[in-house]
Amino acid sequence: MVQTNTNLKIEIKKAEMELQRPSSSYLVKKNIPTKEIKFISAESPKDDSQYSDISCSFQVTTQLEYELKKGQALITFEDEEVAQNVIKRGKHLVTFGSEEMKLMAKPVPLKTGLSLQVHSKISKKKIDVAGIPNELPEEQMRDKLALSFSKSQNGGGEVEHVEYSVNTQRAVITFLKNGVADNILKHKKYPLFTNTSCYQVDVSPHMKRNVKKLQVFSGISKRTVLLTGLRNIQDDEESIEEDIFIHFQKGSNGGGDVEVVKCALKKPQIAYFEADLDQGCLTWVQ
């Protein structure tokens, strides 16, 4: 009976830990390229005591990659209705030089994309401290942190509150006045004095981040058509793209005004689509 209860407790513990983990169906991994941000203006108020943090927000919308395989082409029309009519027709006889070839028109199958707003707040009164030595009990270390960060000769100031966790060996220091945090953050290290030693702990801005307006989207580009069936063609891609452009530009062939054509004859190509969430459509951008 004792062994059974022990096993049951272990299973309950495992279940609780599993529930705390985020479900993989809600995890999204995307490589977001690094972007340079240029600030074109700045304000320097005479008295910034009223400002307790700095806020910024970013709108992030992922592009959807599509691998255009060998023997395929993408064609984007100006009019959505023309593109849909081309797809409904299905088979198209297109002339390349002296040869006529049957191409199939299909929708472009795209993967799932993501749009979200990232809101960040950087506190002007708080800093994060990491690398705190596990030398003293929690209460004593909290006092040492408050004392060390209040030393004006090291750039510190009067400490209002210390939030410290011995498990993570990290802390959040809140100062009474603005400006102290900025002085400390001019350096990445700060001296922490304990009973016997002086340690150089890591300091960094205290930031809060949250995600709003998360939208997961998937769909089919309404103005772009996938053409398949380009086989055994000796001409260069530019010539083939021009022939496709001319054919589908004509209303008599069921086409209309064409924006762009891209084909892959010798090797696969990557096309990128971006979402216009207001219009509910996906547009080929490269």
C-alpha cells in the first residue's frame, strides 16, 4: 500500500509538471531578421521625474516562404477575379517559341503565418541584478543588496525595495528616485559587498514584455496562381517568363493585367508572401 501511494504521488507530480509546460501546439518558432532602428527626433524634458518607464511597441508580421519547384511558375494578376478564373479553367495551352505546352493552374499552398504586437516597458527606477553569490540566507542577502546599491560613490542611490530570489540568484532593485538606475546601467557590473567579499554582479535594464493582438493566419494568395508542367525547356527563364506574361495578359486566353511572373527551370526558387490582414489576403513580395 505504501509503495502504491508513493508511485501515485510520483505520477501526480509528473502530471503537474507537464501541465505547467506550454503546449507545443501554441509554440511558434520564427527567425526574425535583425533590423536597424533610426530615431529621428528626441525630447529632453527639464524634469523627467514624472516618467517612470520608457514604452515601445512593435508590430511583427511574418512572411511566408514558398518553394517554387523545378518546372513551376508563379504569376500574380492585378485583379483577384482574373486569378480565380485562371485557376477555375485549370488547363492552359501556352506557346513557347514553336512549341505548345499544357500548363496546369492551381492555388498556391502556403504555410501558417503569424502577426502580433510586442509591447515593452523599460523601467527608469528598477534594474535587474544577476550572478548574485549564494553565500548568505535570503533575508541577509536582501539587506546586503539594499546597502550596496545605496552607495552614492558607486553611482547608487536610496533603495526603495529589493525583490530577491535565492533559487535564481537574481534580484530586482527599485530606487526611490529617477536617474539612479541610469547611472548604474552605464556599467554592466556593480560591486556587491557581503560580510567577507566584494563581488561584481551583472546589472541590466528591468523590462516587461507582453504580446497583444496575436493572430495566426493561413490561407491562399488570392491574386497569385501556381503554374505547373514546364518540362524539357531549353530557353532561359527570362524568355519563358515573358511568354507566360504575354499569354496570360490576353483576355482571350482567360487572363488579364499581370503584375509579375517568376519561374524555376533549372533549380528551385524561394518566393515570399506577406499578409494584408485588413484585406484578408496574401501578396507575393519577392
